[in-house]
Amino acid sequence: MTFYEEYFISTFGAIYTVVAGFFTLYIYIRGCRKIYGAYSEEYTVTGRVTWSEYGMFAEDGNLTKEALITYTYIVDGKSYSGKYYIPRKIRRYGDGGKSLVEKYPKGSSIKIYYSINNPAEHEAEKLTDFIDKAIYELFFDASPIFIFLNLIGMFFFYLATFSY
């Protein structure tokens, strides 16, 4: 029997994996609720685009051609800023976001949806579908957390069961 089989059929491994799964699910649902709350149109403000460019950007040492928009907005007299770029993982725009940059040039207005509890949590316009963001949240935010938590559990299981 391999180490992984022993881990997952053990009481510790099974319980730890279920707890890690529920914790990850909580993080995923919380992220989706935050995204959905920003999409609810309950709290909106008009922001101003401060930078809008389509070009080559460095991310993790790799150059990628993407659209990048930065903007500022004011809620209750306090200024906030944000940025929106079309990530490699979400390709809703066939042109890589060039049309987005043309739609929102520097100095133009952009609608901002913000959280009433924390106006720094926001979404700009509805540039990406909610489902796209939810899938992104699941695969690129929640899944690595689940894997990391399980690796920690496996490490402690290994320490507890290791024999010379």
C-alpha cells in the first residue's frame, strides 16, 4: 500500500481531508459571494480611468500581450484605486482585450461596483462574466489552498507514522 493510500484511508487523513475540503469550500463560496455582491449593482460609483494600454506585460518572468486598465474612484470622500487586466486564464475577448482598451481610454469613466462593508473590494463594470470569475476562483484560488492544506496534513501524518 502506498503512502497516499495509507493517508487517505486513515482516520486522521480522512477527517483532515474533509475538514480541509470544507474550509476550501468556505473560501470559494466567500470569494464568489464577494464577486456576486460587487455584481449586484446595489452600490455603484463612477470611476475615472487613469491608465489604459494594450501591450506586453511581464508576469512571473514571462511576457504576455494583455490589456491593462487602472482607475480611481471615490466612496464617501475616500479615494480608492484598482486595476483590471484580462488574465491569460480568462479569454472572453478574442482580441486579447484590445477592444476593452479602445472602449476605456485614459480619462474616460468606468462604472465601479463596490462592497458597502469594504469599498476597497470592488469590480469594474461587468467586464468578465460572473461564471468566468467563479471558475477562476475555484481553480486558481481555492484548489491550491486545498492542495497546500492536504500537503501539510500528509507531512504531519508522515512524521507520526514514520518508522526506521
